[in-house]
Amino acid sequence: MRKLTLTALLLALLLAAGGTYLLYEKLRVEVFFKPEYPRLGLKSRVHLEVKPSFSVPFGEVEVFVRQGNASAVLYEGPIAPFAETLIFEPKKAGFRDGEAEVVGVVRLPFKEERIFYQKVVVDLTPPTLEVVRKPRYLKVGEPGVLTLKSSEELLRAQIRFGEAVFPLLEVEGGTYKTVVTVPLFALEEPQSFYAEAVDAAGNEVRKFVPLPVRLVKFRTVKVEFDRQTLQELLLKFFNSVEDPAAQFRIVNEEFRREDQRTLVRLAQNSTDRLLAKGAFKQLPGSAVTARYGDHRLYYFEGKKIGESYHGGLDLAKYRHAPVVAANDGRVVFAGRLKIYGNAVVIDHGFGVLTLYGHLLDYSVKVGQTVKKGEVIGRTDTTGFALGDHLHFATLVWGYAANPIYFFDGNYLKYHFYEPLR
């Protein structure tokens, strides 16, 4: 009886071992390694995922990066689902520039098996940026061209001036150009220009650009609203007027910021081809009724209810006058904005766009190519406008520049076209 019991026990153990072996044989473990950038840099964000076909009680998974004698474990744990974004700093682990390999290993009671292998490149050297051409200085609203060279191809490069970002476009291997301006907010918040870049490993560089800024004194314009005029304006935006001052602030501040974000977003897809030719064209026969940079102070019943800086020219002609494209370009927006009402935005290349606001209607569509002098719509009072006119603005990556520079063919020749070409 005792011999029979031992035999049964042995048989049960053999069956259990066989069943466990078959279970592990069916096990499949997948590893997914996805770095944020094509190469591993000084501080790399990596998404790592371990996906077993099922969880098992015994065994473990190890995922590590190795390069020569240097090694760093990314994950070591049970055979169970795992997904996490990790920060890997190769230099601290003794890695150098060059190739490395990511290896995944599963260790089972019966065997050890490599389940993942991927070659990677380690790049611990940040890019360099050299300013090779720039204006001597820029006034508020003045456009200028910056040319920079990099030691390597970049994933992203830009010039920053406070909150304003001017993307750098690659024109040939390692050479980048862009158009910049000094936005109107510099009158209240003085800033400096910086060049920023990120390489294929996520390594970042930030460099001061010695481009002096000259502030400009623009005229101050006081705008007094009577109750009827203010109500008529606000009823364009609200169904009723309950608190004129508060509702005006929403329009003048929140809606204005919303339009600004839209214009910046539209500019991000500006072409790296120069579409404009020669001087930009002012609306023929129009009179300037408001200037770029006008500091408007708004009053209602003797109290100041807001202020703004005018980001363009108000051009008046006659009611529903035809509006023409200021230069050759491609339509990137034809629709409704908050402050500018019915509007058209045309891209002229390298981040330079023109905005035509307060239109009655428009006769162009997004994606359409237009020529200088081509009719694109008619003037009206849509949006934040009290009388029939065209709000015309020249934008640099979404930020208003002074149109007078773009109307000056000689200025553009030496400070715009020549540096870009």
C-alpha cells in the first residue's frame, strides 16, 4: 500500500511538471520599446511595455540597454503586464556616443530566452547654433530675417521672443532661416531674442541672439462709447446686453486672445517657399483711418473699460468696396473670426501672412492661389468694427508687424527678399 502511494505521488509530480512545462511552452512575451526621439540623448523619455500572453507565478522578465561594458536595466520584474514611460539618462550609466542595443530576456524555471533585440544610437552631444546673419536692430513692428547654422540636422528649431515663437525653416543642409518681428506686447513686456533647437536625440540648446530692440512711441487714441453704440457693438457677440462694461472686456480681452491663438496656429504651416514678389499693395484708393500701434483707451460713461494696441491699418474707401490681395500667396483661412469678423488670411511664405478683416463676404477658399491685386472680398463692419472698412494686417508667424515696411519696395529688397534668397 505504501509503495502504491509513493508511485501515485511520483506520477502526480511528473504530471504536474509536465503540465507546467506545457504551460510555459505556450507562454509568449512581447516587449515594445519606443523612445520619444529617433536617438537616445542625454535625458531620453522611453515608453516600455511588457505584454505576456498570460501571467505565470514563476519566472521574470528583464529589459536592459548595453553598450560595451556599460549596462542599464530598464525593467526587471515578474511575467505580468507592464507599461510605463521611463526617463533614461545614458551618460549617467556610462554610455558614450555610438550604437547600443536594447535586450529583453525572459527567465523561466526550465530555460532562459532572449525575446527582444533592438539596435539604438546614443547621441549625448547637444547641437550647436551659430547666428550667421541678422539685422543690426529691430524696432517694434519691424520685420527682419535671421539666418543660423547648426552642427547637425535638427528636429525642431525656432527663435523665441517672450511668448512669441518664430519657427526656423531649413533652406539647405544645416542652414536655417526665418522672419521675425518685435511684437506689440514688447511695449509692455520687454524681451530678448533666443534661438532654441532640439536634435534627433532630444538634446536641447538655447542661445541668446544679440539683436537689439528699439521701442517705438505710438499715438494714444481715446475711444468714448455712448450706450447705444456700445450696445450695438456688443449685440454682435451676445444675445442681450446685461453688463456692458463686463461684456466689453470679454470681447476685447478673451475674444482678442482667441483670434491671436488662431492666427498663430494658421502660421505654423507657412510654406518654406517665398511666394511674395515686390512691394505689398495697399488697398487702392483707400484712406488710413487707424494706424499700426495705436494705443486705444476705451471709455464708457466716464470710466475706462479696456485698452488695446492696434495690430494693423484700418483702410476706408466706400461701403462694400472690393478688397484685393496685397501680394501673391495661398489662402490659408476664409471664414469667421471673433474680433475680425469675416476674414481672409493669405500665406506669402516664411511665416509672413496678411489678414483682411471685417469683410462682408469673400470670394476665395482655403488652398487657393491668389495673385497681387486679385479681388478676394468686400469691406463691411463684421466683428469688432463700428464703420465699414478693411482691417489690414501683416503678420509674422501670427504676430502683427507694421504694414508700412511691407509697402516699401526698397526696404523689402535689402531686408527681406535678399536675406531670404
